[in-house]
Amino acid sequence: MATFQIEGGHQLKGEIRPQGAKNEALQILCAVLMTDEKVYIDNIPNIRDVNKLIEILSNLGVKIQKLGQGSFSFKSDALYLDYLESEKFKEEGSSLRGSIMIVGALLGRFGKGYIPRPGGDKIGRRRLDTHFGGFIKLGAKFRYNKEERFYGVEAPNGLKGVDMLLEEASVTGTANILMAAVLAKGKTSIYNAACEPYIQQLCKMLNSMGAKIKGIGSNLLHIEGVEKLSGCKHTVLPDMIEIGSWIGLAAMTKSELTIKDVSWKDLGIIPETFRKLGITVEKVGDDIHIPEHKSGYEVTSFIDGSIMNISDAPWPGFTPDLLSIILVVATQARGSVLIHQKMFESRLFFVDKLIDMGAKIILCDPHRATVIGHDFESQLKATTMSSPDIRAGISLLIAALSAKGVSTIHNIEQIDRGYEDIDGRLRAIGAKITRFD
């Protein structure tokens, strides 16, 4: 188990470039299984979850070449489908939730797909009903081995297009069903589809491979099935969650930072949500500039004067992955804010660690927390803690960088799952952080 030691209370300064989007990369990598031709992908982040999926693809028989930093080619022309039912795959796939999306790709192309019950962050229940319900509507038969916690879908007679309404706008569920439907016979419509930029990117990539998808960017997708897909070239977007993390870091440490090439058009309401906390987020070309907040930042209130409430929602609402960052940033704001995490019931449980650091937080229930900001009059104090998941981990790291004294964070493998060379990039802008294995 690796550990970070952080000497907090230092201002940072400089430029930082966001990595490729983790959530997009996991979808895009699964899509390489849908053709026997070469697929070239740029801007793949070098993080644990993505590297684990690349390893699974290699074990499945995908020919992988690293062409440069973040650039790879993939060719899925001779796959070992028996690997999907092996003990090795059950072990490897169960530790990575993103591996669920190989099912849709393989089901569309080969008529079958298998997956162990996936792991991932411990942030509450994350059902797979949307995924498998969509496969069943397309004509697949579902089986579940309860003893081995192993899922399977098979369609020996192929998939047939159908109109479907998803019970929830699941991002990975939409991606999975979309990949299966692209190679189904006939036309499919998916209503209440997720429309995050990651899904838009997947649709654009599939269309460049020969798919026929319309309605990109909306919650109603129309897919006309095709018989075969070809190779393509694709570039992964910058990671909007990491961009939000850097905004929060700059505010909490009163630092001046420039975040380079953020793809503003794909950030949605993220910049505006940070502005609600009083943070200055400046657009400079395609960069974000966060000036030094010498006098702190003040939470705005609603028009009627009631307390600010920031909650998550499916795109184009505010992403749940950034609520942990918002909560930490609010601890030093001037004013109070109610954080409402609607989608996952265990994501706010890390606040006890912030309370130990001196933050004023009332955990109302598993979904809501009220934060009373310190206005930097009382600095957070250093402590020893452990990272429970990716987003809570980076939030605790931001808190430690702003705190007085030396903090220790254990289980930083959770942070490494989603953030590339996080300690190296922080040191480059002046952070005092050391990694111990």
C-alpha cells in the first residue's frame, strides 16, 4: 500500500495540462473490440483503471502497440473468447467496473459476452439492470451464476433493433447498449439515453467506424444497424473531472493556476458551479485561468436569499464526480452551502475525515451535507487518513495541500486509479508532496 506525505499551506503557481478523460477512455477502449481492423487512439491517460483494462484487452487477444505517450493502436482480429469464462478473467474483471462495457461490444460482434460482477468505487449501490435489460430487449438471453457472481448474455441468432426507454440515464449502460445496437439488425432507438460528452465521443468514434447513429448529444439516440465496422482514429477529450479538481485546488490553496486546453465546449455547467462558490473562473482562449484569491471567495445565494444548494444530476446537470471537490472547497468559503448527492448513498461518508481536520460540516443523511465555510479564518489542520475512493481521495489530497502541517494519506492507489502522475504534476507547480511505497 502506497502513501502520500503532504506538507500543506503552500501556494502553488504555474500551468497544468489535464490528462485524457478516464471515463471516455474506458468506453473507447471497449469499442476497439467491435472491428478486426486497426484502431488508433490518442490522449489515453496513464492511470491504473485504464491500464488494467488495456491488460484485459491484451489477455483477450487484442494486438496492442504503444506508439507514444498516450498513443496506442489496437487490432482485435484474433480474440480468445474462452478467456472470458476463465478464472483469470473473473479475477481481473471483477476489480474494474469499466470492464462491464466489453459485454456490449462483444455481444454485438460475436453474439455473446460475459463479465464477473464488477468492482470499482465503494460509493453505494450501482445496479446493472439498465445494461442487461437493454441487451434482453435487443434479443439476448441473460444468465447469472450466483455462486460465481458471473453474468452472461448470448444471442446465437443475432440481435434485432427495438425501441427502448431506459429506466435511468446510465452512462455506462447507454454505452453498452449502444455498442450492441450498432451491429444489430434493423433500427434501434434509445430514449432517456445518457448524453454526456463521453457518450457523444463514443458515438462519433463509432460513426467514423461505419456506424449510423443520429441524435448525438440528445437523450434520444437512433441507431441503424450495420453488418461490420472498420478501423478509425480517435482522440480522447481532456478529463473534465480532473479540470474541476484543479479549479478546486487553486481556490483552496489561494493559488494562481492556468489549466491548458480544457475543451470549454465540453465542460457544461462545471465552471458556473464553481462560480457559485465565489471562485473566479476565467476563459482565456481554450484555457482556464484561476487568479489568486487573496481575499477568499464568497458563496452566492439564491434570488430569494435562501442557502445555496449544489446537487448532482445527469448531464447536462452537474456531474456527481465533482461534488466531493465542491464540498471540500466550500469548507473555506465565506458562507454556507448544502451539498446534495442524489445518485450514490455512500459518497459523502468521507466527510468525517474533513471534520477531523477542523471543517464545519453537518452530515444530514447519506445524501446531504451542510458546509459552514471558515472564510480562511481557521485553517484546516493536518491529519492521517486513508483514501476510500478516487474522488474522495483527490478531495482529501486538496484538503491536505491547504492544511497547516504535514498530512499522511494511505491507500493512494485509489487516487492513482483516476489521476495520472498526480504527485509529479503537483510538485511541478510547487506542492510539497512525497510518495512512499
